[in-house]
Amino acid sequence: MTDALALGEKLLSLLDESARTTTYKPALLLALIDRAQEYVDQPSLPVRILAERVIELYWPQTLPYQTTGRVLNQSQTRGRATVVAEIESLRHQHGTSARALPESVRAGAEWTALVNRVEETLAEWPIPRLQRPFVPFLYEFPWDWAESGGWSVRRYRAGERTITLFPGVGEGLTALGPLLRPFITRWWTEKAAQLNPDVEDARSMLEFEDFLFGRDRVALERVAEGLLDLQHGRCFYCDASIARRREIDHFVPWSYSGDDGLDNLVAACHRCNNSKRATLAGPDHLGALLERNQRWDTDLAALADERRWPRDQPRSLRIARAAYLRSPDERPLWIHTDSDDVFDNLGSHRSEFARLLR
């Protein structure tokens, strides 16, 4: 079994040691953390689901940067990195400037072709190289690559097309995900700044990182009114009337998984949103979220379609299960009461979460 602390130390060393010729490695590492969390009970992960997550991560970065009017370069080689160029092409085909990947884009042959190309790019380049210079400690894979007999797309397509996590890695990545994500996104930000020197001086690093990974509040306003209607104009957490003074909160914090799906978004008042921040909410709130998503399933689907917003209910549920059931007992919980906001340990409520998420 892999010890979570040792795994974390090795991953941080990996960030320091890895060559930074492209941003493929941090993209793959974030995708691996997110998918391992979603499929924590499965030792093997299809490369295809990693490719889909990589596309989601790069999607907002294929918008022109505000100070240059150009899409960022993500590779030291001439021209756009293959993955970025393919995603940018799909964006142009659909004529969308949305930061969140619309569900409508995932329909059709163009999406399938894009995922296939990104999958094969990952299999040929970053997957074999991510763990170097260390002995493999995250996963193993069954296909040949440049340093072990040569890469063949045909042989890859005929094979298993999965990676197999070493014992304990899925659990370790799930537990460490909220801590690792800020380090990886900063690593990615610094590399992107090196590859785009004309933007580094134009904006602070925090503003640059916000463009790459920040939650777009303007974009969230597209679904705010619909979510507020489902909540009858009241805060999801404290039930206070919030009318137009609402904020949109990621119920399972974005730092856990980057889940922007509608089933993970709620309208909240400023006080609750500011108090909860990047903390998991208590069992009463989780129960209310699960009930809302079940009761208003048709309405959420219509809102996602109308506003061209991502929604994947099974994925959001898998993420919630991993966040609550696989987190250590010491992880803090935010529990709102009528008189105060209380923070408790997750372990004190584990049986309640297991009942809700069984």
C-alpha cells in the first residue's frame, strides 16, 4: 500500500524535477487526481476519461488572453501545442466563448474525434513520462512507447488503453487532492508565464492564475437566476431571503475536484458563502443537496440545456462520495446553525454520510 504522506512528498518532488517543455504534465496530473477520486474503488482508469478531463482543464485556456488578444502558448515548440490547438478548433466550430465546457459541445462526431486525438497524445507523450526521473510510483501502463519498443497508434488502439494505479494511490490522491491542487495550478501558471513572456509583465501572477483556473463569476451568473428559482429565492444553507443578492457556491469545493456541474452548484447568501469557503458542508446540507438534485432533476437538465452549462449528475455524485467517504476523520466540516457557524470533524458524522451516500 502507498502511504499518503510519502505519496505527497514524492509528487511535490516530481513537480520540482520534471522538465517543463509543455503544460501537459500538470494537466495530466490534475486529471489523474480528479479521476482517481471519482473512481477510487477501481484500480484501472481508462485513458479516455483522463483525456476528457484534460480537455475540460484546457477549455477556458483556449480563450484569447485579455491583454494580448491571443490564445496562450503551452509548449516550447513552434506553433500551438497539439492538444490546445485541437480544443481551440472545436471551440471555433461551435462558435462559443463560454469558459465552462457546454454539454452541447460534447454531442456529435467532433467531440468523439477530439477525445480520441487527445487520448492518443496523452498515451504517446505525458503518460509514459510523467513519473520520471523516479521509478514508477503512481501507475503502470501496458503499451510500448518511444523508449520501450517504439510507439504505435495501431497497437495502442488494439490494446487495453487503461492505466493501473498502484495499491493505495487512489486513496492517497483523494485524501491529498485539496492540498495538491494549489501547488499544481501554481506550477502550471509559472510554466505558462515562462512560455508567454509578453503576459507576465502585463498582469500579476495572481491575475494570470485566475485567468487559467479561476471561477468566472460573470459566467456563473448565467445559471444563478435559475438556481435561485429552484430555491424559491432563499439561501441554500440558512434559508434567508437573498433575492438578487446571491452568490453561487460550489457545494463540494472546487479545490477538491474542479466540479462546475449544476448538481454541485447552489445559490447562497454572502455570509454563508464567505463562512463556508473551501470546506465541506455538514450532513444536513448534503442531504438537502441530494434531495434537490433528485426532485429537480428535470429542471436542472432544462437549465443546463438553456444556459449551455455542464451537468453530469453521476460524476457529481461520485465526487461527493469520494470527498465525504474517503476523506480523513480530521477533515473539517462547516455546520451552519441559527445562531452561529460551527466547525466539526468529518469523522464525527461519517455514519450519517455513509447513510446518505450509500
